[in-house]
Amino acid sequence: MGRLNVSLCGIDIVNPVIPASGTFGYGYEYAELYDINELGTFSFKGTTAQARFGNDTPRIAECYMGMLNAVGLQNSGVDAVISHELPMLKKCFNKPVMANVSGFSIEDYVYTCQRLDGEAQVGWVELNVSCPNVHGGGMSFGVCAESAAEVTRAVKAVTTKPVIVKLSPNVTDIVSIARACEEAGADGISLINTLLGMRIDLNTKKPAIANVMGGFSGPAVFPVALRMVYQVAMAVEIPVIGMGGISSAEDVIEMMLAGATAVEIGTANLINPFACRDIIRELPSVMDKYGINTLSEIIGGVKVG
Amino acid sequence: MMKQGIFEIVENTRIARAVYEMKLVGDTSAITAPGQFVNILIDGLFLRRPISVCSWNSEGMTLVYKVVGRGTEVLSGMTAGELDILSGLGNGYNTELCGDSPLLIGGGVGVPPLYGLAVRLAESMTAGELDILSGLGNGYNTELCGDSPLLIGGGVGVPPLYGLAVRLAEKLVKCSVILGFNTAEDVFYEDRFKALGCNVTVTTVDGSHGTKGFVTDAMPDVYTYFYTCGPLPMLRAVCGLAKTSGEVSFEERMGCGFGMCMGCPRKTTDGYKRICKEGPVLKKEEILWEG
């Protein structure tokens, strides 16, 4: 076991730094830049049952220490992912990948997860429950404990892979939702998805992004994410993946002290395509600086009170 | 394939109203085609800013950009040289050994020389260098131009066409160039294109320089191919009038600039294309003009 190894839902990974969904494509695109086998795993682009073009542009806006995005789950659909993207990935990545799945109905999630269950390289399924439920009045599955649990149960029934539920922070009580997912059979929780935000262009007086509102991410959200990871990790037994604004090896350690078994890094990849590789390489010296021998020993190690 | 690197600003001068020409020295080996762009990390701002490459050689490149928002405003203020007040007498402080967080301790009239040092350090650490992703995007194809291509640029759409004209001039291709601006004080690079031997027509909307009207008012009847870059309504009008096949460079807000955030796609006849990855240059035939 190396100093950086952690076990995530029964699968050992060589380090806990996981590129987050929507910032790392299907992996092979980054393999042109560096050997992505330096990663333990990564979460691939949010995949849906059908192909989606996503929202109108502009989809991106600058914020203080962060960005807004409203991409709208653009992807080529699960069948194309299986026939095209995963074979491309297999050529350059020899480890299990985390399959990020979105849907607009329970049936969507079930179909996509069933299709992906036959893929040997898929190690985990990460359920994005932040998308609107078209049969539930457009409310996101992730905003209430009952619907989050319902998706979890339905997917658990059709997959053999560990199921990690990725929670939205745009809720009143994230702990109750995390607990409901755990009771419904989730094998892990990842959080936080982006915070709902908005900006207005002063020249045009229009919203800065075509979708009006979008997800806020980047270093500015780190304290909010850390707080929610801490609260959820205290409340559940299953592993928690912490994410939200992580951009340094120090941030990784802080998130793990708050209770994260592993971390995901998203927005930082868009600014520096080598961010995850660089952070993995920095971790040992930063661990030395803070007297940390192995990462697995610090999970949830924050000293409170 | 794109590269990340630090570029030194050697010049950053205003060449027209709100338009600046920035000369940078650094590794340009990732740039392979005119019409590609670079993505610049700007101190104090979060997202990189995509700027088209005007021209380049093995030592460096020239960017020409217009101040349209905070990013380009900060960029326009980064003038290396204007704070160069330390050069002068005697043997000064060594700025090479300072690391990334040096301590300057001054007392009384010992303070003034440290101000000069601080200026120099600030310049060497931030003002004079840029972290740039280069070699981004798919540029113009110089193989398809025929023997008399037409280059049509509008406003800050002109710079990438200059790099294209340089490459075409190297291939001894005779280009016709139409440069469109709003008014005389916006005009730039007319002489540069002429120096390449191009047949240049300048149009201004108010007629204060060159031909009065839009670039479309100056399009000739005969040419073998066209290349264009400029504001969206101009691109659409040019494509509507064009008698030949051609290539169009688009602009869009970008999160990453290298194909990963899905922030900048455009629908085409051949599915969606990311402006940063499959674009910014698209073929006329594949463009869908909506609305």
C-alpha cells in the first residue's frame, strides 16, 4: 500500500484525487497531455439515456474565484458512450472508471445503469440527482429525501456496481438526503454538485448565461463544500467523496480531514489541464509538511472540540 | 497539441481605439495554423481569456485584441517597460534570487529604492509574463485557397486573418483582403496587409476611411475561396453573398478552451462542434444560421 492509497467502496485506488464529471471528458482527451494512469480513477462526463445537445450559449460566465456553467448535460447518450467513448478510453486507461449518470425519470436512470452494468471497465456508478425530474413537476430528484432514495433504490436493483449518489447543495438539509440514500442502499455519497447562481451582463442587462441561472463552482465554494462534507460524513457510515473548489494538495488534505475518503476535482482542470496530476505529485511533500504518513489514516480526523 | 507556457510581454501598445497589439516571447511550437487561438491566465481573474493569434514565429507571437470587458481591460494595462525605472546607476539588487515571497525591509529614506525594487519584482513576477495555453483550436486550411483567395475581416476579426495572409504570402498566393471597421479611428493593420503584397480594401460604416459601407459592399465578383472572421452578423452576410466555398472563424465564451467543459458548442450540419476544439474555424457548408 502506498501512502496515497485509499479504498473506495471496496476498490483500492492509488490516490484519492479523482477528476470530476464534466471536466475530464471520457479521459482519452487528457491522455494526449499526460499519462492518465497516474490517476486512481476519474468520473466521466455525465451520461444520459438519450443524446443531448444541452443549453443555448453562452453557457459560461466568470465569477470571483469561480465560474458559472449551464451546459445542460451535453453528451452523446449511453449507447454511443459504450460503442465509442469507452473503447477509446480502454486504449489509454487500465483502471476502473467512475460512470457518472444523469436522468430525467427513474426509467432513464435504470436504462442507463443497466446498459453500463455490462461494461467491465466501469468500477462505480455515480448518480447525478441534480437534474430535474420531468414526471415530478421539474423538481430535481436531489432536493428531497424521498425522490433521492427512490432513484437510489431503483438503480441498486439493476446494477452490480457500487452506487455513489452525488448530492446537490441547493437543499435545506443535505444530511437527511444523504441518510435517505444510505438507507436506500447507496454505497457512497459524493458532494457537492454546483451551487445555483446567476450573473447579469451590465452592458446588455441580460443574464450572463443563456439559461439565466447556472452552477457556481471553483475555489470560492470550497468552505461551503467542506462544511457539507463534514456534516454528511458525520452522519453516514458509507464513504463520502468530497468535492467543491479543491485546487491544491492542501485542499485535498483538508477535505479528507473533514471526512472525505476521496476527493473529486473539477473546475481546476479547466484552468490548468494538468491540475490533478500536479496535485497528486505535490501530495507527498505536503503530507510531510503536516506530519501525515498515509492519507487513509486522516479520513475524518478533524479535531472538533 | 496545445502547450502551457509562460510568455514574456515585450510590447503592448494601443494601435486603434480600444485595440491593442501585444508582442510576446515564448514557446510557440504548439501553434500550427493561422486562426488558432491562445488562452491566457490573467492575474486576478479566474477563467483564462481566449485571444486569437495574429501572427507568430519560432521566437514569439503577436496578439491583437480589443478591450471589451474586464479581462481585456486588465490585459491592456500590462505594459512591460513603462515601469522600467530601476535601470540606471551602480549595482542594484539582484531580482533573480528572491523566490516567490521575498521580504523588503526599508527604514526612513531607505524606503525609496525598495519601492523601485518592488516595482521591478512586481513586473517580473506578474506584469511581464503570461501563463498561456497555445496551439488551441482548428485553424484555417491553407491548402484549399486556390490562386486568388479573398480574406474578409471585421474589427477584431482582422488579426487571425493577418497570420493567414502571412502563411499564404509565403506560398506566393496573391490574396485580396477586405477589412471592415466602424470608423477611421478603429482602423488597424491596413499597412501590414499591403506590405505582404495583398490587394487591400478598407470599408468603414461612416465612410471616414476607405469605402463607405460594410465589407459585403466591397466583395469582388471573382475569387477562388474565402476566409472570414468578425462579428456574427457580418459572418452571416458574407456567407450569404459568397460565391465560393470558404471558412469562417467563430467566437464564443469558453470555460477551458480545450474541449472539456462543453461551454462553447455550436450546432452544425455535422452534429455539434466545440468552437474551441473542432472550431473556431468551420467550413461554410456546415454552418447552421439559426433565427
